[in-house]
Amino acid sequence: MDLMLSSLCPHTKLEGTLFTREQVDEISTRIAKRVSENVARQLGVNKGSSSDAGNKQEGK
């Protein structure tokens, strides 16, 4: 059975490995999704802050 410690370090003869390839893929997907959601949320907050600041400078 081939197991991986991480997607960057595939080794087939390591004893006591923690994750299967499928588990690593699932974890990576969940992390990527959460990071993407956080970045999108932060960009939305920053965009809102920028337009508020721009409106104040323009006297709106």
C-alpha cells in the first residue's frame, strides 16, 4: 500500500505514515477552499473600505 506524508513528499516505504493520498487531497482541497473564501471576503472588505475612503475624499 502506498502512503504519503504530504503531497510534496511521496514515499512508498515509510513506516507509521499518517495520511493516505486521498486524505491529503481532501485536506488540501478544504484548505484551498477556505483560503479562497477568506481572500474573497478580505478583498470585499477592503474594496468597501476603499470606496468609503474615496467617497469621503470626494466630499460625497
